[in-house]
Amino acid sequence: MGILQCAQLFEKAGGECAHVEMFHAIDAPEGYVGHVTTFQAAVHGFGSVRDLQKTRREIEGVHGKIPKGSNALGPLPKRSSLWFYDPRLRSYAVPFMGSDASVVRSTRRAMSNILKLPGAEKWMPQFGIYFTLRSRWSLFKLTLCGGCFQFLATKSWGRSLLLRFPGFFTCGAFSEAGPSKQQMANAKWLGTLYASGLVGGREK
């Protein structure tokens, strides 16, 4: 929705949104622990990647390929595939592994190939989605746990280990108990979007 909103704002100004970068963050002054069911879904999702790829090919055969998006400013500037520091947010950023990017791509296909909306290409900025962390220690833990997760989740024995010891393999980020009521009451999920494009032939 945020990416579409950016595209609409540029369209109302008589221009075209070319790039959008979205940064997720968690503001949790009381700390936060995710419920293990979220972790379990991620494990099973990675374990079913081949089935998902097959399903996507089948959908592509029926509804066509996903449009590449706006070329008004050329390709989206490349970021490190591991992590980078963003001075605007004063945070470290890593590629977001959630389903957001898939939802955006599926929406583009629906708008262009299924609904055939006129001018749909102007609502399709190239995009990047990231998760941010304030400290190097948090970045280190995420990198370590993420590397272990990617290695283990592709193997049946590895998935068994992950599901059996979620707290160990996430440095305590997930548990059977999940967050406390106080943690939930004081936690926020934040999304920051930076958009650029052309308005009146000038980059904005």
C-alpha cells in the first residue's frame, strides 16, 4: 500500500514515481520476543521453496510475467546483498526476508495482466525492502542467526533442529511464550519510505 501511495502522489503532481525504498523497524523499549509460530512458518516456507517456485512458474504460464516497473530514472541503485548503513535513518539495513516483495510483485501482475488497468506502468516504481537495526551487536546476531537459518532450513534434519530449538537458533528472538502483554502494548512496527521520480522533467 505504501508503494502504491508513493506512486499516486507522484501521479497527482503530474510525474512518475521511479524508485521506492522501504525500511522496516521495530520500536520496542520494553524488548520484544516473537511467537514461535512465526518462526515455524518461516522454516516451513524455506523448506517448501521448490514447490513455491513451481507454483510461480504455473501462475506465470497463466497470467504472464511480472512487469519490470518504471524506467524513468533507470535501475534502482544497488545495495549490498548482506547489509549497509543508511545515514538517513542512522541504522544498519539488511534485505527484508518477509513476503512484502512478493505481494508487491503479485499486485503488479494483477494490475497489468489481469485487470489491465490503463497507465498501470506508472504505478510500478522499482523498489527495495529492508529491515533496519540500530546497533552493530544486533546486526551481528541477525547475520549469524540468518546464516545458520538459511543453511539449516534447506535440509530436513536442519529444519528439525530449528523447530526443536527456536530460541537457541534465534538468540532468543522467538519463544513458545511469545511477547508479554507489556511488550505488545509498548512495541511499534515502523515503516519508512523514500521515493524518487520525475515531475516536470526534473528529478524529485
